[in-house]
Amino acid sequence: MGNKNYLKILCLFLMLGLLCESAAAQVSGSSGNRIWDANLSQNLTYTWTPQTYSGFYYDLDTGEGSENMTIQLTEGSRSVQRNGLQYETRPIETNFEYGNWGSYQVIGFMAERYFAGYTENSNFVNDDISVISDGQLSKILIDSDDRKSLYTGSSLILEEGYSLNIVEVDVNGNTVWVQLEKDGDVIDNGFLSSNSNYVYETDLGDADDVPLIAVHLAQIFRGTETNAIFVEGIFQISDEYVQIENGDRFGKMEISSTSSSGIIMRNRDSFTLGRGDTVDIMGKLSFVVADSSELRFAPIVEISEPGTYELRGTVHDETFNTTVWTPYNFEGFYYSIDENVSTESLTLTEEISGRSIDDEALVYSTSPALVKFEQESWGSYQVIGFMAEKYFAGYPANTFGNSRSVSVLSDDILAKVLIDDDHKRSMFTGSSIALENGYSLKAAEVDVNGNRVLLELYRDCLLYTSDAADE
């Protein structure tokens, strides 16, 4: 293969070589898939639960989740009829991170976690408070048992413009005076002793005296030169809430029932799972549909805010005896939904004894598979998922004019796929296209007939190679 062909590859398909070991693949299906595929003989009435879809709220410690979504499909059709998609969610009890406070109610709503109420098990409240019964949901902003040190004159910074200021410690070191500020204005104050709670209550919509902020003051220390206050528990919910009532519409869904026991929503109008479409359902929740003649789709949650997010496969527990994880039930593995290409699997080959997995009883395997270039006239190349990331594995014969196949995997090498797109770009004489890893491609000169262009490939501003390309 000449420089000219390599330049074509590097224009839109640039790779970083990384040394890795190869592994054989063994992929099998399992129950509780995230992806619905017409070829897998799955039921036309299909349900996603917190145990099978990581987008729904789920407490792994307690095994509790609150959201379920059921779709009713019709054989051979891409249409979902009115009321053919039902979403249900209910409040569940979960422990505060600071264990001495007991527990409170949370609810998943449209794939996000909300506060639903305090119960008799919430130790810093006197009465049960259910904000969901008033048609209100509030985001949980802080739930932490981290130990923090504060000093006289310092502040505990909270969310949404709140801060708890340490004003003064009494001469005996028994009591501390605190003030709560919101956007710089003092809105509350109190005097606390060691091993006590500061609780700020306010009206939240139709709900009266709702604890918005709770802080556990573990210890007060008075020294000769400085005073220290140690905080061990913080809980805060948002003072901005979502108001819900029967008939409210969220995307394609309409609330048909809301009460202290939960929320039910159904699609008001029919909709179609069109080829290659992303169908907005409600909030951040959508269905991504394969660009294929065969119906294949899955729920996805749009993530736009920076942060660390959990990708979880179908749970292994008493209900779901999951022993094989593939891209169908673990979205962390590489998968092309359009071409139905997957390479990775993780398999429990033996029953778990208690909490122990025996040596070599957990097997990860992967193998290369062909996928199409985004520039489809180029044909296909080999990819392989490795440790939940997409890598380049090789070219089949007759790719970019090379009669031989190329397998970097056979040399125990994998390469990250950095660019693979078919976007149209304009270049002018002297201009460059910026690529990855410090590469750039420059249109150096066009011949007098306008039929050929001299392309120069640079890396880190140094000329790497050049060649002429035909129109």
C-alpha cells in the first residue's frame, strides 16, 4: 500500500496503536435485556425494570428500585398504539448516608432520582411528610456522611446558594451559634451542642414545614487559639420542585394516576419506531432504533452534564440469576445497534458460593467483527471491544486498494478508533484539517488543470509524508 492510500486512511480514520492481549469470544443471550430485538423471539409485551436497565433508579445495597416501563408491540409493526407504553414508579425507603438518621423515601421519575418524603423512620422529623402526595418531587442535592472540619468564621457550603455559617462558640465550648444564608441573606439561625442536628424547615409548595436541610454536628472543640466544629452528616433537597398532576404531559407520556403510592404514565398518542430514529419518550429518556430492516431498539438516557455516571448490567440476584453479560444486557460493552455487531461477553461459568467467585469461574471473552466505515464506499473494517472500549483490529482484503488483509490483532496489537465519519469538509490551498494525536492534513497545492491536489500530512507541525491525490 502506497503513501497515497495511507493518506486516504488518515483523512478520516486515524488510530492510536496500543499493545493488548487477544481473547476469544463467546456471546450468548440472556433474560432481562436492555435491547429488544425481533430476532431474539422476545415477548411482544416487554418490560424494563431497575434490575435490567441502568437508567432507572436502583439501590444495589437494598435491591430496591422504583421504575418500570412496559411496551406492547404488534407482530410485524413498528407502531406503538395509544396506551401501548406504560411507565410506573413508586416511592421506596432508602437509608440516609448518615446511618443514625434512619431512612427516607426516594422515587425514580423519568430516569432521575427524586425525594418523595420523610417517614416514621426519619429520625430528625416528628411526623411523616409525603411531598409526592401533594404532587411534588424535589431533587436530592446532598446525602453524605463525610466528616468535615469547620472553624469560627468559616462556612459549610451547600447547594443552590445555601451556606451554614459558624458564627461563634461559647466560652465553655458546649454550644455553637450557626446562621443559614441563602444567596448572601441570613434566613435562619440556631444554637447547637455536640451530637445534635441542625434542621431547616420551610414550606415546599403545598407541603408545610418540610426539612430542606439537615446537618449533624458531631463535636465542638474549643481551643486556646482556635475553635473547631466537626460535621458528619449532611442532607439537602432542592427548594425547586417538579409539580405533577393527572393529565400533565411529559414528551409522549401523560400522567394517568398520581398519589402517595406512585405515578402511572401512558402514551397519549401512537408513535412509530422508525429506522435510525431516536424517539423522545419523556424527559431525558428516549428509544434509539437501529437503522435496519429488522426492528431493534433500546431505551437510552441523554447525559449532558459533566460527572461520573454508572453503567450497570442486568443484576444477578434471587430474581435475576444472570450468568452472562453481553451488550444486550450491559450497555458498557461495545455494540453497534445498526449492524447488530457485538464482540464482548462476561460469563459466570459456575454457581456463586456465598459471596465468593472461584478462580477462573469468571470469564471475559471478545473477538473481532466487521463493521462498515461511515464512508460506506470504503467498505468495512474489523473492530473489537476490549474492556468495554472500541478498538481497531484490522482490514479485510481489498480495503483502500490493498489486496492483502491486515490484522493488527494477530500481532497482539489493538488500536483506538479515533475518527470514523463521513462529514463533508471544505479545504482551500494552504488550509489544513486537524486530526487526532497531533496530526493534520494540508492541501498544499492544486495542479493547473484542477484534477490533482498535493496533500501533506503533518504530525506535531513536522512534515510526516506527502502525496498527490486525484479528484
